[in-house]
Amino acid sequence: PNVPYTQISAGGYHNCGIRADNSLVECWGWNNDGRCTVSPNVQYTQISAGGYHNCGIRADNSLVECWGWNNDGRCTVSPNVQ
């Protein structure tokens, strides 16, 4: 991607970054198990990429949201975790 980012994180065969112009997350690389499939139009303040999943802190409510391979519940966040 040829855009400025405020943060990037490298995971297993994929990377994610928070765009500087709109705080949306873009992920690129191997999209097996949905690890590069991010909720559209959701802004994040922070992200972290794992081996097969990612998590981010939403800008609108500070809640944690995760996406990717949900084996062993790694993408299942308890409700209202801040």
C-alpha cells in the first residue's frame, strides 16, 4: 500500500496498518481464515496482529474487536471489554 500509516503490525504471513488519513485499518498478505478481512468503515486507535488473527481498539467506543481465525476463541472478546 502506498499511503501513510500511523501504526503497523506484522502477523503470520500478513500485516495490518491504521491509515493516517482516516484511521481505517487495511490488512494485506495471506487472507486465509479472514485475517485480512476488517470491518468496513470502523476506525481504530490501535491494532495488534497475531499469528492467525488481529485485534484492534475501536475509536468510537474503545471496545476491542478481533478478526481472523477464531480457533480456541482467540477472536471472541467478552462483551464490553475496554
